[in-house]
Amino acid sequence: MALASQRIRNFSIIAHIDHGKSTLADRLIEYTGALSKREMEEQVLDSMDLERERGITIKLQAVQLSYQAKDGEVYELNLIDTPGHVDFSYEVSRSLAACEGALLVVDAVQGIEAQTLANVYLALANNLEIIPVINKIDLPSAEPERVKQEIEDVIGLDASEAILASAKTGIGIEEILERIVETVPPPQGEDQAPLKALIFDSKFDAYKGAISYVRIVEGRVAKGTKMKMMASGKIFEVTEVGVFAPAMRIVGELKAGQVGFIAASIKNVKDTQVGDTITDEENCADKPLPGYRKAIPMVFCGLYPVDVSDYNRLRDSLEKLHLNDASLAFEPETSVALGFGYRCGFLGLLHMEIVQERLEREYDLNLITTAPSVIYKVNTLKGEVISIDNPS
């Protein structure tokens, strides 16, 4: 194995809503010097307008940090900040599949809450090294000892080594970075093996086409590589590879263990699917990576354009948004009153609200939404189970 990958650490930050994930990410970015004081702003990774207005994280966000540890070595840390709301738990599960470790942030006042547990179970399912961090110890009502006991009783993690931190004031940041270097295992993967890259997120760029956010599991990829999507068999030539610093920065190549992005002038959004494996056409991998379980929608509603002529634009917009939000499901439907539209499935009401707002803002659509509904399972007298998601 190449020595370089021994100095890579991939980790994500998981926690309940408002326990201080994005603020902790800010401090880590600031401490490692990824951004200058002038470029720093609060919740720097929450780049969407909606995130800043609501004060919540909606999208996972990756950033590469360079950290000189006390042992004198310079480590490449790939941090993935995740949302806390249950509606965006699919984002969390995708982030964790690209990591070897997780910082579990717990509020020193609130203690363990619902999403803390849910995210821990996701991290354990991915066999991640979990580092407990008790945040907000600067608050007068903080009870770190009680929270340590809670972590041990409820989750069963050894909290004697839990780091006491305050993301707001910067207490414990160096200790967190040192602990990541010491306990998170380096990525396993061979530089010279056939390319295998897991797509954990993607977005559509009007100039560059569909951009895939990837974790390189094995092999290497550079500009000019003929890459093959293992699900569809489509082949594209790589035009750019790069890392997030936090803005996109083009680099010469990405190697095993690294997290970054690949652009290949992919015009059709359906050609890049989250969870797919990218390989090299000339030196093809024998089997794809496991990928992700599909998200199961919980809440359904109809989306119809106010102007009927916007129907095709709505379809294109939903496809582009699905590229960036893989948990969104949609299918065409018609209504006598509203005409042609789409029946969309979401993970919750907040998710529904965010999707509607993103369609209106980012794609300049004027929409009518029907009342949200859930699926009913009906047990018939014949012993069959029928799922009903539409009253008609």
C-alpha cells in the first residue's frame, strides 16, 4: 500500500439538531488554517441560502483539511459535516459510508437525544470508530459528568475518554484533531489496484454538467481517464478532478482513500446515480461497491406548475434536484382540477417544505402543492396487504 494513504483520515460529524456540528466544523477549519480569518464566517459549510436563513444543515458538505500533528507528520483530514434532522438522515448514511470514523457530538446541557441515537446506530452499522465529544461545556448549566454517564448507559460507549469541548470558544479543538489522528484508522485501499470510486453525492452545474462527489476506495483517477459507470455501463472522459477546500479546488489526480469530485461533461443527469461505482474503462474493477439502500419516502404530495407550459421545466428541475437530493422520489400524475404534475415522496414534512422552496428559488418555478398524505396499509379479508398512497 502507498505510504501517502497512511496519513489520510476520513471522518464525519454526527449529532442531534443544534448540538453544534457546523460550529465545530467551523473551528476545525479555522484551527487547521483551511480558510483565513477574512474568509471565515459562521457555519461556513452551510452554503445554501435556505440553510443560512433557517440556521439548519440540509446538505452534507465535505472539506479537506491539512493538519500538522504533534508527531511532526502532516495529515490530510477529510471532514464531512452532516445534517441533524431526521428528514435528512439519508444524507447522514451516505456520508458515513465514505468515512472510517465519526465525531459524536453531544450537548453538555441537553444530553443524548433521538437523532444522537439514530446516527450512532448508523455509524456502528458502517463499522466506524466513534469519538465522543461533549460540546457546549462553556454554558453555565452544562453537566458534562451526567452526559458522560448517559453516553455509557444509553449507547454503551466508553465515555471516560470523551473530549470536553466548546465549539463556540474553541476549547478542546486541538485535542479533537489529535484524537482523530490517533484513533481513526487510515483508509484501506491500494493505489495501483483497478479504480473503484463511490459516488456519495452529486450536483448539476450548467457549465460542467453533472459533477460526482466521490470517495476513492481503490486506484487513482486523473484528467483524461476514461471512466465507466458500473450501474449503467456509460463511459465518459474525465475533464476535471479536485478536492473541497472548502471551495472546489482542481488537483492533478485523486488517489485511494481521498474524497473529492469528478467532472466529466455528463449532460444527462440520469447517468450519475448516488451509490454507483466509478471505474476505469481500460482497467475495470471486477465488481461494484455495495452502494446504499434506497430511501423509503414517508410523506407524499402532488406538485403542479401554476402555468401548464412549465410542466417540462418542472420535470427537468426535479431530475436535477434528485441528483443533489437522492431521497426525493417522484412520478408523473394528472388531476382534473390541476392538470399535469408530479406526485413526490419525501422523508418528512420539513424535507417536503425544503424541496418545494428549492424548486421555487433555484429553478424559478411557480408551484401549487396538494395536502401531504402518508401511505396506508390495508389488510383485506382475503389476507392481502394493499398500500394506498392516494385517496383517489
